[in-house]
Amino acid sequence: MLILGVDTSLRSTGYGVLCVEGSRMRAIDFGNIKNSPKLPVSQCLKAIHSRILELIEEYKPDVLSIESVIYAKNACSMLLLGQARGAVIVAAADKSIPIYEYEPRQMKRAVTGNAMAEKEQIQRMVKMLLSLETLPQNDAADALGLAICHAHSRSLLALKEPI
């Protein structure tokens, strides 16, 4: 099974492609979709959508795993995050890829065993679990973490519908 994990953000969307064979997991690709702070929102969303489509075309993932909407004190930040999520969700929906969402605490628990884990803990555990040579950047580590979370949740998917 190939899982595309995506940690959305307007300026730095992380992605990770995870191959799962039985209980073995390995990272195929991971990185960030960077958008300049000077770029208009519409162009950022277009860049995110385009890059996700490229990843889907290149790797042909079976599912997409994305972080669910989280509460933020800043309504503007929540709106921008929602728009970035929308760009990713539409890209996957265009290619008929099932989309599963996970709360940040679910991902942290799946990766570290601690729902309150810090970013650095997630990075270190992702590196260890996937035998990576280098520590992945925060957003890429979270994206791989979302893919790992989905891999661990596969047995429960009969209870969970894709979005």
C-alpha cells in the first residue's frame, strides 16, 4: 500500500509518500511545498494543488492521509489552513483517491505513543521508524507521521469512512 501523507499549510505544506508492506514501512519520498510570503494566496493554493497532483501522478498512492481541521485562536489562520486543505483534498478527489483525516493528537500518539509529543519528538521518531539518514523537516515529518498513523489505523478502517 502506498500512502501519501500531507501536513497542510499555506507557506510550507509537508508531504510524505510511505510504502507499507505487511508490518514494514519505508519512506519513498518526502519534502515541502514552499510558498514565498510575497506570493498571493491564490498562487500559493495553485502551487499546493499542482504539486500534490504531480505527486499523485508520480507515485499513484492508494490513499491520502491529511490532518483534520484544528481549532486555532486566529480565525484568519484557520481560514488559510482550510483553504490549503481544500487544495489538497480536491487534488486527491480529482484522482478518486480515498482521503482519511486524523487529528494531530492521533498522529502524535501513533508515532510517539504520546498525544502531547513535541515537534522534535515526532521528527526523531519518524527518522527512527523509517530508518531515515537525516532528520526530516517539521512539516515533512508531520506528513510522514500522518501516513504512519494511517498505516497503523488500517485495521480500524472498516469503522471509518474516507472524507
